[in-house]
Amino acid sequence: MEDCFYAYGRVISGTISSGQDVKVMGENFSLDEEEDVVVATASKLWILQAGGRFKIQVDKAGAGTWVAIEGIDQSITKTATVTTVD
């Protein structure tokens, strides 16, 4: 069994797709100084069920969905905001 970490959060607006490049803005991000920003790829998306015991891989997740994102966790220390690269 492969161990990995997921970034877990709710899609507030729009959609997120597997393989999409996203901008990860960490805790120290500010509009004045973009020092805590990393561009990463959301390699896989998962919907967790039964308290995280089971996971269902999905290609995309829309607004209102709680989703686990694989591939962006290395730049997150505690909390972050994930948005499109644009």
C-alpha cells in the first residue's frame, strides 16, 4: 500500500480537475509580496467516504465538493489557498 499525503478542502468556486496546474498560496502570502506562492499540479483527486476509510478517484470536482488533492501537499505547512494559475 502506497502512503501519501493529501491536501483536503472544499471547492468554493469553479472546478478543479486532475492534472490541472494550480497556484498554492501559503500562510505567509500577501498581495504585496508573493513569497509564499508555489505552482503545483493536482495529479489526482479523491472523494473520501466513511471517515476517510474509502476513497473514490474522480476526474474533476465542482463547487461545494470536499475533495482530497494529491500532488500539492509538499508546499503546504498548515493551511493554504489553492487557485488557478491565471
